[in-house]
Amino acid sequence: MCLADDALKPAPEPNPVYLIQPALADSRAGMDKGEGVLPFDNTTAAASGQDMTSGCKLLCAALIALGLAGCIAAPIEMTTQTETRLMAQAPVRFLLTFDDGPSASGWWNPTETVLDSLQTNPLQANIKAVFFVQTRAPRAGNSEIGRSLMRREYAEGHILAFHTATHWHTNHRSLDPQELDQSLTDGSADIAAITGAQPKLLRPPFWNYDKRTFAAYQKHGLHVLLTDMSANDGKIWGFNASPRRRANMLRQLSEVRERIAEGQLPTVDGVIPVVVTFHDLNRYTARHTREYLQILLDSAAAIGVRLADKPFYDNQAALEKAALARTVQQSAEPVNLPGLWNWIWDHDAH
């Protein structure tokens, strides 16, 4: 059953095409897991592997696009038991995160617009967020504009965290051990050059990691922060809108509410941090950042989630403490990702 939402018809925009890269374990990942390798013909196997990889990429992209644009289930109905349990829980504070930036665009830069909206909006001034940056991507942090924006993010009290330090938005599991180690070293150094300290937080592209990559993160002192909610605003082959954004947030927050009622989320400094993910490269997200903030508050009111007096973080130290409390502690730890992501990655990666 589709939940009605406001009609959205975003105009095409000149954003760079962002090609989703489903994480497919290559032969190295299989060897890491101790799986046997049978003799094979290189030419035939390579061709077959390419066909299979292309097919899987198309399938995953199609499934994700369907999730973005298709029907969204109605929010989970509040039961008397859930309502009673919620009364014993602390109020919620939204922990905002942004992936893939900063934008290197010299024309109406979306990252800049997001920063402006967090700083000045009718709900809460000077909201702080975690920005998972791509420090070596030419259309992101590896540009003069991108580096300038990372400096601004830090100066305004946001947290710079690791996403990628490769030319492309590359899945960490597709990097060999040396490549991954170099990437983590480079990206951490890039961030430290701005902040004066090594980053503590990391979000792997596509939420995808395994035992090997997780161990590499730990070696570099990086902690994996996933998410409770997603705006579904990641760009797929140029599609950069967020259809049905209100219905999407409402459904996802109702799922988080059930976990809160069961005591699954930690309380930090008297509030429960709920992680929400956006993409600051997305011009649509940038244009609607203030509206998204309001949608989060409206969704909480609609489904009975009690919010803290300050519904968003506005202090960097408190933000970092809350984010670290929500990180994954072990690679085999079960995770709860929104939408289709659990179905796509859980058995393969975790």
C-alpha cells in the first residue's frame, strides 16, 4: 500500500552523474574468508566475471532506484505496549550526517547551501553535523573549492570524518590490503591537515565492510558509524531527487521508534542519538535542507517520538561523543540499516 505524499517533480539539474557501485566480493575477499580456489581459464573467467558483475550492478541499481521512487509502507502503528515502553526511554536528538562531499562545484555549490541551512534556519540555529568526506576525489575534497569547504565545515564546529580517499567513490572491499591501508593513511592525513587531529569516525561507501576492512579501520583508529535513517537522496545515474521524502522519513522513524521502545539504542548525556543520513553533493537535498529538518520534527510528532528540547546537536564535543557511542564495535555485529540496504548487504558483508 502506498502512503500518500506531496507530489514532487524536480527539474533536471547539471549534477555530475553518480554511478552506484554495488560491493561485490572479488576473489581476494573469498581468499580472505578461507574459501578454496579452483583452477580456471583466465580469459573465460574474466569475461564471465565481468558479465556477472555488470549484471549484479544493474540489478542492485534497479532495486535501489525502485526503493527510492516506489511505494513506501505506512508507518508502524503505535501499540499500547510500545507507548508504555517509550515513556521509560530518554527523548531523541537527531544526529545529522552528510556523505560524499564536499562539492567542488563553482556554480551554486550544494555543500555551501547545506552549511548555510544548518547555520540559519527557523528551528534551531547553528546545528552541527558529521560530514563524511571524500578527500582525494577531484569533484569533492581534492579541489581548491572542496578543501576550502572542509575548512569551513571544521571552523563552524562540524566534524570531518572519513569516507573515501580514492579518485572515485570506491568500495573499500574492492581495494587490496595495501591500497586500503594507503587510502586510510592518505584520507586521515588530509583531514588532520585541516583539523590538527586524526579523524575518529568512518563510514564505508555503501555501508559495506567485512572482517578484513573492519580490522584495517581499527588499525587506523577509525570507528564505523552507520545510520538509522536515510533520506534516500544518493544519486543513481543522475537521478538526484528524493521522492516521497515525508513518507520515507515517517516510515523509517517508526521503525526506529520500535527499537527505542525495546531499549536497543543507547542514551548519551540524557538523550538518544538517532543517526540520519543525507548527501551534500545532491542539489535537491541542498535546496530542501531546511524542509528536511522540519519533516524530521513533524514525523516525530506524528508517530509519538518524544524529542529533546534541542532536537539537533549544536555542540561539536557532544556530537562526537554521541556519534562514537553509536559506532559498530565488532565486524560481526548485527546492524540495522534502513530500506533495502540490510537485504542487499547483510549476509554478504557482515
